[in-house]
Amino acid sequence: MMPCRDGIKLETIVNYPRDMDYSSPTHTALMDRSPYGYGDMEWITDLVMPAGMVAVGQDMRGTEMSEGNFTMWQQDKDDAEDLGNWITSQTWSDGNVMTLGASADGLASLQTPFHDPAWLAAQYIIWAPRSMYKVLFPHGCYKQETTEDWLLGLDMSNPDVVYDNMNTVYENEAYNSYWKAIEPVFENVHGPNAFWAGWYDLFLDQTISAFHGYNTLSDPKVRFTSKITVDPLGHCLDGAHFFTENAVLGRTLLPIAQMFETYGIRPVARNNIQNVTFYVMSSNDDLGKEAGQFWTTMEEFPTPQNTDFFLHADHTSSNKPDTSAETSTSYKVDPADPILTIAGNNLPPDIGGSIHCGPEDQSPVDSRDDVLVFNTQPFEEHFYMTGSMSATLFVSSDAIDTDFMVKVSDLYPTGEAILIQDNAFRMRWREEPGLEPVYMEKDEVYEITLDLSITSWVIPA
């Protein structure tokens, strides 16, 4: 039970390599701080013990067997520093501590550089976001199931704290100092680091954003040395069946190899593997397997040549705007009959969520009267999409507030519309800096732009 600076004690498990000399200051430690306990996540640090490293797992405050109250990572910058200081005070420590973190653990790992500890030597970060606000409130639109299902699934010593956290999230609907306090301090990153992301992961764009921060805003000595691997899935176990070419259930062993390289245990056998490696997705029919479904590697993410598609009044879409007349298309929304999400970048039921994830058919939703669908003509050549997407809309409503949602799908010749990416925009948070809601005026037209995240997908000819 390691004591923190405020007297709270945190359950900490330390596993030592075999035949270790505890009096010799020659051992680096790898630590993972988690709300899930040793059995679910913290054991992963044990993988480095054969290399002579000490594995340290700690339950975050207020979770599993630790004292205190969980506070949505607000205390983790201090608790991480306290753990690192405790580790380096041990007789066996060589003064170096490395971190491992996946998902919620990765959020804690991203907090570790905050106080610029001298002992932080390297970090490997898996499926974790730079901004938790942008995950839970994309364009101000609250992802209720993601937030509350996850909180309700944690093992907290005081169950009332779950609802305290929910209320705190409600009270901080705006992008304010509460959320900014748990974002990384990139200039304090001085050591090797690498990332693992997934195209259908709920943290996708924010994991890539964290990678860019570590890669371009860190100590100049380590800038442009960060590595990242993007597989199709990340958290999204539901999508494994979709990716049958050049991947094993949507996975590759490369991230594990890069983790060992980051910790200085063993370099990756290069085979021309560069700093940015990702899977190029496509449909899982014969046309898609011919056009995409392969891995690629390069020194940095490619710079896309953006292509505009315009929406037309006849529900088509093309690369040319409709200049015949000013047109609009309308629909009626009944809040008592909500449009439910089908798959996409969600936390799946098997690991804490309740909405399925991945590239699933959107036809059941697209056929509704309150969904507008705009189709392009079939592509004559393979259409490669790698990079970020966005949608600019000109919108009006007779309500004072509403959510506008946009999705991009690959329409198969057989009729399935397979989701590539989607997002939402809550109108009352449309103005910067967005600290107070601003409601809509009837008959006024507003221009908004939705960030549709990032992808690498090929539309086959």
C-alpha cells in the first residue's frame, strides 16, 4: 500500500526477475497504473521481467484495492510522480522508470510527464487519447453510453463515487480547465516512445493526435523518432471478422515488437519498417481484397490531396456544386424515436461498453425518413482515402438546439452501406471558446464543420 503525498495509500504489486540482487542499483522498472487491477491489465508489465526489469502495477486511487476516490484522472499526474519517486528510492533501482498503458491506463501514462520527472525514461502508449473531452463530447455532443457504461463497470471501493463522477462530467459539458488539466505536456517528453492505435477504436483520432504531440512538440533530442502502428481495430473486438487479408483477426505482432524496442530490450528486425505503419482497409469482398486490405509503412503519415464532394437536392453527390438554384432539403426529427448508432468507433460490450463497433451495414438506419442519404456515382477507378475527413453543412432548425450527424459509408454493389466514419455536432456549442451555450434562432442558417476523424480506406472501382 504505497502512500501518496496526501496520505492516500494505493495498492501496488511489484514483481521481480528471477535471481535478482536487490542490493544492486542496476534494475529499470516498468510501471502500469490502472483502474482494472492486476488480473486485467497490470500483469502486462510482467512481460519485461525476463529482460531483467522490475514490473510494477498499481491500482488507481479509488479503484480495485486502492484507497481514495476516482476523479477522472485529475490526480494521476501527482500519483504517477509519487510512484516513480517511490520506485527510484528502492535499493535495486537504477533511477530509470518506464511506463506502459493501454486505454484508461494509457490516459494515466500520458499524465506521467506532467511534473517532468527525471526518472521517466521511455513510454509505450496503447489506444489512449490526447483529449478526453473530444472523446466524450465530440463537437459538444455527449457520448452518454460511452461515459456512463464505462464508469458503472469500474470496481470502486465507494460506489457513490461513480455517480459523483457522472455529475462532474455533466457540470463540465463545456471544454474548460477541468478537461485541459488532464491533457499531456509534450515538452516534458525526453525519452523514446511509441503508440498503437486502431482505425475503429473509440480513441482513434486522439491517439494519433497524442502521437503527433510526442513526435513534434517533445524535447528536440527525441522529436520525429516516435513510432506508431495503426491496426484496423484498437478496442474494437467486434470487427475482427471483417479483416481477413494480411491480418490475424485484425491484428499484427508488430506493436509488441515495437514495445520491446522502445524499452531497449530488443530492436525490431526492420525489413524496411519505418516510423508510421498502418493497415489500408477496404470492403471484405473480392473487389475490396484486390484494392486494399494490406499493410504499408512510411516515415510519416502521407499528406492527402483533399477531394470535395457536394450534396445535391436530388440526393446525389459529386465533385461539382449544384449551381442551378439555391436548394435545401429538410427532415423532421422526433426525439422520442431516436436514431440509434450502428457500430462505428465505440467501446464494445465485451470490454465495458454497450454499443457494438466496427464496419457494419447502415442500411437499417439509412432507410428512415429522418435520415438524408446522398449517393455518389460508382467509381471508375480505385478511390484511395488516407487522412482526415470533414463535412461542412449549412443548417437551420425550428428548435433552439439540435444535434446534426454525418456518416461516410462504402455502398457495396450488393446494397450494404458499410460505415467508414461518423460524428455529431451539438449546435449550442458551435461558438468558440464554447464556455457558454449559444442557442439557435429560427430561420437563421448556420455554417458548421464536423470533424469526421481519420481513416485509410479504399473504395474499389
